[in-house]
Amino acid sequence: MDYHVRGKIDWTDFNATRELTRVLLHHDYGLNWWIPDGQLCPTVPNRSDYIHWIEDLLSSDIIPKVQADRNTAKGFDIGTGANCIYPLLGASLLGWKFVGSDVTDVALEWADKNVKSNPHISELIEIRRVNMENPASSSEELNDEPGKYGQCTDVDFDNGKAVVIGPSPPAHLLMHSGIGKSYGGPPILVGVVKDGEKFDFCMCNPPFFETIEEAGLNPKTSCGGTMQEMVFPGGDSVFITRIIEDSVQLRQSFLWYTSMVGSKTNLKVLISKLWAVGATIVKTTEFVQGQTCRWGLA
């Protein structure tokens, strides 16, 4: 027997990637974790990078804190999934409080199980069901010329940084969430965030793909993922646009609105949409782990 042979992970085997994730979370973060077959299995380094990027944003004091007298950050995870990875990492690493939302019974059940399997942080995390009987809708299109309510400066995509400075849009636009075509479907933030709630940030690993066939094009990996986790009409660009639309209505509820983005092309499109609603500060970063590259937008 050759004891010098190095072990290998078969990245095309969902069971192997799930077991690796379980071991990493237990060994490196002291977390008990599991997901059923077919649910999205997260890559831990990528998710940890996102958490630490938000930590940097909060510590930068670019924007005053939502509640100056509160030391513990509070985040909202849009579509937390069965894996509940962001609340678990944020609570275990930094002691952050979280609300994690989702729409499917399986995701809600297993997210709750993963929280309860870690009693040392369970009081920091709330799992919240999205009310599917109250679909979100937008009531107005923003047809104003590009850049009218925002001026972009210091944009450097290669270094992963951008700052947008500009005036706020007029009051009549602040009353509505629509910066694009009207949409239906489950609420994302409006209708899920409760009246009077204040968060330091929201974060999201959005559905990156337009079809389930597109989601399965990479033959080198098997990370699972359901239709709800992986697919959205228009992909992540449209999904994140809805977050931007909701942010106009909930501008006083969050310090930072953030999301992961699947491509640099979509990143540029989304920054343009942020100009249109009068974003005053925009930050971007790049998450590179292995052969996969994602971008962060705040």
C-alpha cells in the first residue's frame, strides 16, 4: 500500500462535496450542519469571503450605523436556503444577528434544523417564511435619462472598486419600487421586512441562471441546487434589480444593500441601475475561489 498517495475529492459527486462542506464547517467553525439531497451545497471559502467583505463595509464607517447604540450587527439573508450558510457563518465568526428568509418548506425546515443544531448561536438567528399569498409588484417605470439622479466617479472594475455619488431621486419616485417592468412573484424584501425593523445589511446569493439547463452546464462540479435556488426569469440581473427596487421603498431599513453577482457584465448593468435610483455610495469586490469567480455589489 502506498501511504504517500494524496486523497482526492470527486467534485462531480454531490455526496462528496456535501461531506467536504460538513467537515469544513465542523472543523473550522465548530458548526453542526447537513442538507438533504438536491439542495444547494455552498462552497465555504466563497461564503466566508462574502461575510468578511461585509465586515469591512461595516467597519469602514462610510455610512453611519443604523443604530449607533447597538454594537452587534444585524443582517438579513435573502433566500437563506436549506444550508443557511450566511447566518451560521456570520453568527459563529462575528456574533452577528440574522434573519434568514425563504419560500420552500424544505429550505425552511432544514435551515431551522441547522440553526437548532448549533445551540451556542441559535438565539442569534431567525428563520422567516416569505408569504407567497402576497406577491410583490412594482407600480412605476423609471424612464428618466441615465445618470439623471446619479453621477459615477472612481469606477475601477479591474481592482473591484466603485464609488457612485449623486443626488437622491425626487419624492414621487421614492414612493414606488419600480425602476423597470412590473413584476409578480414572491416578495424579496418589501412584504418580508417588518414595519420598524432596522438592519445593518442584507445579503444574497441570488439565482444566477435563467433555466435549469443553464445551471447544469458545468460538468466539473456537482453542488446540487433546486429550481428555486438556481433559476429566476432573467437570471441574477433581474433578481438583483428587484432588490434595488425594494431598496427604494426600504431605504431607511438597511445601512447596506448587498448581493453576489454572477458576471462582470451584469455588474456593470446593475451599477447603472443604482445610478438611476440615486445611490450615493456603491462598492464592488471580486470573490475568486478555485475556478469560480463572483462579484460582490453593495
